[in-house]
Amino acid sequence: MSSIREIVCCALETGYLSLAAENQLRHLLQKTSYGWEDLNAFVRLQQAAMRGYIRQESRELKPSEYQYL
């Protein structure tokens, strides 16, 4: 399983956060313990998304398409 930092690094490099990566982040944040570096990376990802530097697959899908993933 990837770490929060690895997922964030990939998203920042590609400019894209897939639905699978977003779900994995959600799982890691809810179910695992993580350090300051992971939390800081997640905050950087949030800031990049808010500024439009990261495209999120979940924002591009229609609600009806979620059930098929």
C-alpha cells in the first residue's frame, strides 16, 4: 500500500488525482496512523486542488457514474 506522501507526490507530478488514489487517501487518513510529513503532504495536495493545479477524477464524473467504479 502506498503512503500518503507517495500518492500526493504522484498527483502533484501528474496534475491529476484519480478516483482510486482519492479513495486510497481517504482510507489511509481514516484507518492508519500517519506522521507530520504525511499530514503536511495532504495539506499541500488540498491547496493545489483548491488553486486548480490538480484535476480530480471525482469532480469530472457525473454522480450516476460513481456506481460503476
